[in-house]
Amino acid sequence: MRSYLDFEKPVAELEAKADELRALDGKGDGYSLAEEVGKLEAKASQALKDLYGALTPWQKTLVARHPQRPHFLDYCSALIDEFTPMAGDRAFGEDEAIVGGFGRFRGEPVCVIGQEKGNSTETRIKHNFGMPKPEGYRKAVRLMELADRFGLPVLSFIDTAGAYPGIEAEERGQAEAIARSTETCLALRTPSVALVIGEGGSGGAIAIAAASRVLMLEHAIYSVISPEGAASILWRDTARAQDAATGMKITAQDLLRFGVIDRIVTEPTGGAHRDPQGAIERAGAAIEAALSEFAGLGADEIVDRRAQKYLAIGRAL
């Protein structure tokens, strides 16, 4: 069953009416309601297109958090063949919030790392709502170092509200683990592509997103803090999260202008949650194009280009 966001109510009403007429069609005196259903569907489609063509930053935040939006494991199962997950950080234990391993993308061997939020109560608890602990980042470091050793590209999928802020995570060195993971991303001597598929929250996101190319889905967000967190700091009022979202410039369009990301991957009309397969196919094509930019480049040039990319952020403004 489709879940609607508050601002999608006009579309929800039109689609509900169309469904009612479709259910009645053929049950009466033989009069066909197909034409009326078609008109309602056309109106709903246009209303959806108009809505998603002018989303506010806060509305994009809601879309990025939509419960039916495809998550990392959906992308992994559709895009990566022969995926073999690896577990544990060889220091403390396993963290299910970050899933990673090796497989084949378009026939070529790759390392794949992603934050998984889960799509049901059981899986959300299992994956800690996509909020990694230190052992998750240390697992990511272990995987990236293996990829570097064998010359494999690294693909990372970003979807987290942020690193887990619990006491036990701090006791095990959360900040150090994030820093080490970021450092490993930047030092990779192989091409790396990061795709923000939902939320890119704070250091918890950048720890696996400091890639050679950073892509972002059209309605994803990427920020140093959540809008609610920013509002609580600036105004001591989380109700002003909408104002914070606007001021923080967290949308893909803003971040492309600042040079923080390299490309926006368009989503199907109505967001990735309306057509997960279509969104995943577009993401796959964008990742393939990004990887092709590094064909034939040596390790030193790959590292240098990545460094120059991050040094140039914001300089053109």
C-alpha cells in the first residue's frame, strides 16, 4: 500500500477517486468509467509532476526519509552480482548498520559498502536505523584497504541520519573511527564513487563518502546536521526545522552549485519510492559513467585528482 506524505494529499485524493471509479467500472449497467478514470489519472500525474518540480528543502527532507524509498540492500541486490558480504572489524565485533563486501558491477569486480536503514520494524532494529557504531566504520576501513590492495574500485551508498551517538559508541572511539574511515577514503589508490540515496547525515555519512566522485539522487539530502538538530541549536525550537532546512542548503541542487557533489541523478516523477526499479537503473547508469572517467589512470593520478576535487570545494563561488 502506497504511503503519502502530507504535501502529497492533493495527489492522494485524485488517485483515491480514480481507484474508486476503477473498482466500480463494469459493475453497473454496462456504462464504462474508463474515460473518467483516465482523466483522474492524468490530473493526478500532472499534480504529482507539479509538486515534485518545486519541492522545498524541507519537503525534500521528507522524501529522502520516505519509508518506502529503496535502501542500500535494494541497490546492492539489483546492481551487484555475486555479492559476498564480509562481517566484523577484527577488533570488537559486527555492526549491521554498515553492510559491505565484494561483488561484480557490470561484470567488473568491485568493493561495495553501504548504510542500511531497514524497511520493517525487525530490520530497522537489526540495522540500528542505519546509524553505524565504531566497528561499522572500522569494517569499512578493512574493506577499503582490501580493495586498495587488489586494485578494486570502491562503491559506497550513503543513507544515514548520522553515526550512532550512544555512550557505548563513544567509549569505543566513534570520532576516531569516523576520522580513520574518512582518511582511508581520501587515500585510496583506486577509483571510488559515492552515491547519496537518502539522507547523508554529518560525519557518519562523509566517513564513507569522501570519494573520487560523489553522486546524489535528486531528492536526497546531505548536511552537517539534521534540520531538527540545527533548529534546536539556533532557535532552541525543533519546530523551526523547515527554516533550518532552507538555510542549510542541503539539497542536491545547492550542493552541486557549491561543488560538494559532482552529479545529480534524476529520480522518477514522484520520487524513488514510486518507482524503485527505475531509480536503481538510473543510479547504476550514473555509477558506470563515473567509473569510466578513471579508465586508464594510474594510482598517483587518481589520488591527486581526488585531493584537488576536495581542495576546490567552494572556491568557484
